[in-house]
Amino acid sequence: MSEKKTNVIQFKKTLDEISAYANKKCDEGDYSAALYALYFYTKRKNCSRNAYAHMADIYSEMGFYDLAIDKWNEFLSSAPEEYYADGFNGLGANYYFKGDREKATYYFDRQFECPGAESCLYNDVLDEFMNDREEYDDDFRSQFHIAYSADGKSKYEEYLETARKCNAGAEYEKAVKNAEKAAEYNSVKGDALWEKSYAEFSLNDNEAAKKDLELALAELGDKITVREMTLPVYLYSTLCDDEKCREYLGKIAASATEGSDERYMQVATLYDYEDEESAVKLLDKYLPEFPFERGLLHLKGVLEYNRGDYSRARELFAKEYVYTLNPNALYYKKLADKAESGKVEIKKIGVSFDIPTDVAEERLSVLLRLFRREIKIGDVGADTVREYVDWAIASEDTALQTAAGLICVQNGETFKRYLSKKLVLGKLSGEIKRKYVSMLCDFGFYGEIGMTYNGYFKKIIIDMPCFAQRGYEQFTAAYSYALGLCTMLFDCDYSKLYGGAENFQRLLIRNKAITKAKDVCSLACAIFVYSDAVKTSANAKKMLYKFFNAKKENVDELLSYADEGKI
């Protein structure tokens, strides 16, 4: 067995030493080693915020702007106000790199509201942005035209787009209906028939899928893409038509690709259908040109693992993980790590990014038992629980994400703090972030934390007011709910919300109306209105009931008991 190699620093060093090491590795082109060293440093209890800035700079250099944005948000979360200019400058630059002018403008403007704005890392990008903005504004004004519809799409294109979204979301019957409507229009007929065939195949209606696929292929002709050629491979293989299956495998192997998704599909399909030679040839061609592409790294890792070269597989999966921070990649890295040490848990792995079904089921079982408090963190191990929580949060399954949050808030300050750090992640939905804030508040978390909604960073204060015992449960639940919703609003005075909630309870008690506070949503809305934590217009107030899922009559009744004024 070969000696295990690693570029990760295995002993504690200062941030200056680790940063010097990371810079050296970047100069050598070894970005994964640089990122790993900084990544492990950020796992320390009292790590310096500058480690996040350094990781953000590396991700930005690699073109991973979303990850860079997450790291700048982590930087801001732990930074005092005197360092805000650096964080806003980094966010402005990366949104500019992404082509998001609106957010780039917002963050560059925020930069100049802060001290130290003149000496930030990306001020050269700021200068470029300012020059580009002037040219863009002039060009936009002179060339803007309105097309045949407000968003530039015909109704048939909209049907096609809906069909694609439905297929992606496994809503196959709905996809069929929308694809049928789109197929009535010649310019999108081929694409529409393909989407219809894909949905029918997914519904196990193979004969209908075959009929529509052949019509789609005739319509598409030479315009067919690698993605579209994968369906005939799957369908003809299912129908045991080996000749047709091989025909399209050959076409896929010979096709030019556009973008990382097509490259992944091309190689994955060939390897999945036992054309290893063609898959290897393409990987050897693509990887030197696209060394940071997740799909290529993953497939190369799968290939090396299945060949028994576990050391090489571990190295590739490690790169995939540090380039994406995706928990599934970490699973495969650890799987290869165990295999390299002689513990081969799975002999052959598939090409999917997902973890194996039995592994996912085992994780779900553990999380469910933790949620039900049938087992404790110590029974599983804190590191393992964090890994499972990360996996659940990354799943995009809202029920699983919610359960992961509840597990964290039920298991002490360390896990509450761990959950609070997820609030800056760009991929986490606003609704889940709202729920996490409410959970943290309800379970006694205290402190100032950073979070983002739709890409906009803010800091919020979580603290539970000192409620009297009468009506305590209703008021704590209502305040937690109100605080979560208020974080979704752009500007909120959290001190007003805090003080207003306390005063409102005292008024209800004084006016012998505390028993009226039964509906948590309506009580939360009443607290919000009473506290005046967010300035709202008369028209905006009409929307509050829907926003809080509250009943107007209940809110108005509760507020009527506060007519005597604030205490």
C-alpha cells in the first residue's frame, strides 16, 4: 500500500504562516492545497476573519464567484464596522465579475459609506466598474428596444420553459401538457417534443416516448446537443435496441460540447454505458483545459476509484470538495480515504454526484432519531452530525433542511452557533433562513449575526425579551416568529421590536386581555405593528396580514387593548 500523501498542514500554525503557504501553493498552481490549508484554519474556534477573505480571493481568481461571495459574507459576519469597507469591496467586485450590476452598485456604494474605503483590495475593479457603468448606461439608453412581449418570450417559448422546469422538478405529467402546447409552434417544436419524450420516458410510457423522440430527432436534425442525445441512449437501452443505443453513443463520443454540464453528460454517459476507453480519452482531453470543473473531477475520481487507484481518487474528490464545498464530494473523498487504508466499503461507485441510496437512507435515519431525541449527539459524534447537517441543508429538501435546523437548536450553543453561520449561504432559500432565525430565537440563542437575503448582507440581533410568566409561551413563540419575518425586511429597528414586544405584553396583562393572545401569527403581527420597528405606508400595512399569515380581526382586537399607549 502506498504511503498516504497530503498537502494539508497537519499542525497548528498562525494565519500568517498558513497564508504564506497558501500564496506559495497558488503561485505553483496548486489551488486545492491553498484552499484546504485555509479551510482547516477556519474550523478553529477563534479563527481570524482574514482567512475568509483569503479564501474569497482565491475563489475569485478561479472564477468561483458564488463561493467567493459566501466567503466575503462570512468575513463580514465576524468583522467589526471598521473592516466593512473590505467586505463590501469584495462583494461588489465579485458581483461585477458575475455580471450583476445592481448588486455590484449596491456594495460599491456601501463601501464608500465606511472608513478605509480608499485602500481596499479590489479598488482597481471598482475603477473599471465605474468606467464600464458610464458606457453601459449610454449604450442601454441608445439601443434598448421592446420586443413582441414584455419579457421577450412568446407564449410557446413560455410553455417550453415551463416544460423544462417541470422535468427538472420531476413534475412529468405537467411537463407533458406544457410540451404539447409548445409543440404547436414550429420554431420550438423539436425542443418541445424532446421534453415531452423525456417526461413520458420518466413516466415509463416507453412507446409514447419513442414516438415523440423520433419526431423530435427529425425536427432537431444537426442542431441536436449532447444533452439531447443522452435520451435516445437511455430509451433504446431500455427497449433493448442495442444497435440504436450504440449509434447514439458513437455520436455522443464524436460531438463537440458547450459548457461544463454538456462535458459532464458526455463523459458520464459513455462511462455509464461501458465505453471506458472513450470516456478516458475525453477526460484526458478536457481536464488540462478545465482543471476546476466539478463534473470532470468527479468522473475522473469515479474512474480511478473503480480501477482501484484509491489514492488518486481521494486526491480528485478532495479537489472537488474544496472547489465546491458540496457535502456529497466530501462523502466520496472519505470513501476513497477509507479504501486507501484498506477498508473498501463499496467496490464500484456510479457516476452520479448523489451519495448512494442506502447511505442517504442511513443518514436520514440518524437525523430522524436525533430529531426525536432517541439518540444524542455523543452517540453519533459531533463531527459526523455536522457532516449530516451540512448534507441535509445542501439537499434543497425544505423538510430535511427544517429538521436539520431543529436538531442544531436542540443541542447546545455550539450547534446553535454552527447553524447561525449558515445564514450567509447564497444557495439557502429566504424562507429557510427565516425559519432558522425563529428557531434560534425560540431556543435561546443570543448575539449579533450576519445573514443574506437575495444577495444582500445585513446584521441582525437575536435576543428574547424578558416576558412575564403570564402568556409567556404565546409571546415567546410570537416574538420568534415576528423576528424571523422581520429579518426578511430591508430595514428593521430590532431594539424597537424587542422593547415593543415587552410593552405590548404588559399592556395586555394590565388590561386583562392576555387570554386573547392565542393565535401566534396574529399576535406576532400585532407586536410588529405596535413596535413600529419598520416604517410602513398605509397601503403596505394592508399586506401585513398576508405576510404574517394573520387574521385581521384578531390583530385589530389585540391592538385595541393597547390604545391607552405605551408603558
